Amino acid sequence: MEMQFEAFRSQLEESGAVRERIRAVISELDNVVRVMQASLLPVHHATTQQAAKEVLNKAKSYIPQLQKLYSQLAEIIRDRPGQYYRYHDHWRNQTHTVVFLLSFVHWLDTQLLLSHSEVETLLGVKPEEFSIDIEDYLIGLCNISSELPRYVVNRVTAGDYECPRQVSAFLSDLFSAFRILNLRNDLLRKRFDGLKYDLKKVEEVLYDVKIRGLLSNQAAPKPMES
Amino acid sequence: MELQEDVGGRAFGKKPRTMGISPVQTSSHEMSPLHAKFQEIGRELDVMNEKRERLVKASRDVTIHSKKVIFAVHRISALNKAATLEQAERDLNAVRNNQVTRLARELQGNDYWKFRRAFSPGMQEFVEAATTVEFVKNGRLLTLEELNRSFFDIKDAAKQPFEVSIPDYILGVGDLTGELMRLAVSGVAAGQPGAATAVCIMIRGLYEGFSMLPALHENLRDWRMKSDTMLQSLVKVETACYNVHVRGSEYPPEMLAGDFEYSGDDQS
């Protein structure tokens, strides 16, 4: 009996050491994520396309660091096949933010949604080795939605009256896409429930712009009718 | 079960509509690429949630049947020991071959730790039942290795052997102390003062073993609660031993029974 507990002790301590190693990577990841997020903030008040481009490039310049840290996580997990979810909690929150940052930058760049596999490609992780949990990806997407109302307000203030239409089209598309999913009563569901308020705010801005005749082309198709 | 299949049916029913490749299906309603991707994600989530539901159900079945085994062990008396024990072992084997096997078949690869929360309660209860039976039969602790060896023909969905994890084993053994305490108290009450001593040695060993383990990260709250309960059980059994020791000589054996029946009720 004593021997067994001794064996448990060493195995649990080893698992604790794994957690320590993961925590060390995560605290570095925290730093990168924070700086990357801060570097992206000026996009709200970039006045020229050039300035916005520079902000995006600055934000993108952190991606290699993210790749490095995720490859370190992958390396730790590689020695423990099947135990990804044993330690998943350690990188969950950070991954939400990482997905948010990557997909927000991607959207600002291309007006398109970054797919799950594109996130994995950008982070340089191999799905069979260290995948990004699908729910983490979806929660990250919900975070873009909460950033967009602020972005729209600032763009309009800066005189970009087309922005609300784009954002509203994108967000309503995203919203209706989320409605395809059968969500459980969990964090993701809670985040999804917030999406409609973001959409509402964006639509209000669109309405303000439209009713004052600020939109250049009134004949453009209304995105809400999708 | 009916409901689950219905959900599954709907999810898969979407499939042809969502693939969106055949022109016939897309002509009426053009689907944005975003929607197509989310259809795919939706199917993935459905499959995952249905699996989780099935695991929760399987885990509950393991719990129910394991509990029955434990209750049966508590009904053991000097008269029916051999027969009841044999029955308990047979029932335990049935749980292993039916409910646990069904549970294991849902899992593969990363699933074990992903869905652990769904099936862990059942496995803990099974550990508790198996270790209780072993203690009553042989007066020793069934080790995790022995337990996993008894699972030799249980395979997961990837044909890999299914095993009980260390945290589940430890938490199950934590519950075992509660059962042992009950066995000791009822044993003393039934006029077998020796029962308390054997149990006391066992729980003490377990408690000492537990004390040197680092906290279980996977179940921090359970871990703390169980460590506390364990100490309480140990104190109860030690008190019973003390009572037998101090007062045992004052009473003829037939009076001992009455005395401990009372103190057993009082403490549990």
C-alpha cells in the first residue's frame, strides 16, 4: 500500500512539474498577448489607410512569437499523448484572446473570417499534435464581435461612413452562422448571447449614418436581408 | 436515448443541405462560405455533445450498479458472508463487463481527458465498490494496477486498453474510507470488536498515504473535501477502537453489541 502511494506521489508530482512548465510558457504567452493586443489598439484611431496598415503589420509582427510559444506547448504535450485536455485549462483563456487577435487582424485586413484551420496554420500547430479546441476558437470569435461596435463608432467619427455597412454585414453573417450551432449552456453560449447586443449597436450606428444620408451609395443592398 | 437520437438525426439531416456542393441544393438558397463552415462546426459540436451525454449516462449507470454492490456488502453478516460476497463479486463483474465497457467504447485519443468530467463520477464509484469488496474479502487494498489488470479486455474506441486514471482511483479510495468506517461501526455493533481494529489499521494507512500526495489538480475541491472526510472517518473508527479497548472488558460480549449500536447511531 505504501509503495503504491509512493508511486502515485511521484507520478502526480511529475504531472505537477508538467503544469509548472506549461505555466512558464503561459506567462510568456500572457506577455506577448498583452503587448500584441496593445499594439492593435491604435487601429481604432488610425486616420489613414497607411497608418492602419502599419498598426496591423506591427500586430502581425508578434505572430512568430506566438508560434514559438505554441510550439513549446505542443512539445510538452507531445510526450503525453492523449493528455491535451488534462492541461487544457492552462491555455484556454490565452487561446481565446489569441484567436480574437488573429481573427480581428485578419478581418481588418481582408474583411473575411479566419477559419479554424487557418488559426492553426497561423499558430504553426499541427492539429494531430496540438489542435486548437473548436470551442476556444468560437469563443475567440465572439470576442471580435465585442470589439467591433467600438471600432465602428470610431471609424464613423473619423469620417469612414462605409465601415458600419461592412461590419454590420459581417456581424449579422457571423450571428446567423452561430445560430446554426446547437450550443450547450456553457461559456460559449454565454458569449454568443452577447453577440446580438454587439450587432444591435453596430446597426444603430449604421442607422445613424444612413438616415443622415452619409452613406455614399444608398442603393447598396441592405446587409440585414441576408 | 430517444431524444438524443432525434437530435443526432437532425444534425445529420442537415448534412446534405449543408454540403452545398451539388448545384441543385445551392440554387434555391446560396449559402455563404461562413455558413458552410459553421454547418461543419455545428456537426462537430453535435457529435461531441452527444458523446458527452452518452458518457454521462453510462457513468450514471456505473454509479447506480456500483452502489448496489456496496449496499450488498454492507448487508454481509457472519451467516451469509461467503454467499453475499460471491454475489457482490459477480455483480461487480457485471458492471465491469456491461456499463464500464460501454463507457470505454465512447472514448479514443484525447477524449479521455476531454470528457473525464462526464464519466469520472462513475469510475470513482466503481473504484469504491471494487476496493470495498476486496477489503471485505481479503482485508487489503485493491491496487490501481490490479484494478486496471481486471480491465484487460475492455478497450476504447481505438482498441486501446481502458484504464482508471490515478485521480479517479485516489478519489474512489477516498470514498472507500467512508464505507470502511460504516463496516467497522456496524461490525462492532454486531459484536465483532475486531472489525474496528482491522479497519482502523487500513484507514490509518490510507490517510497516511494520502497525506503525502500533492493535491489533485484535476479535482481540487473534491480532493480537499475528501481529505477532510477521511480524517473524520478515521477519528470515528479510532473512537470506536478506544471504546472497545476501554470499556470492552467491563461488559460481557452480548452487552457490547447494544452499547455500540447506540454509539454508532449517535455518530453517523
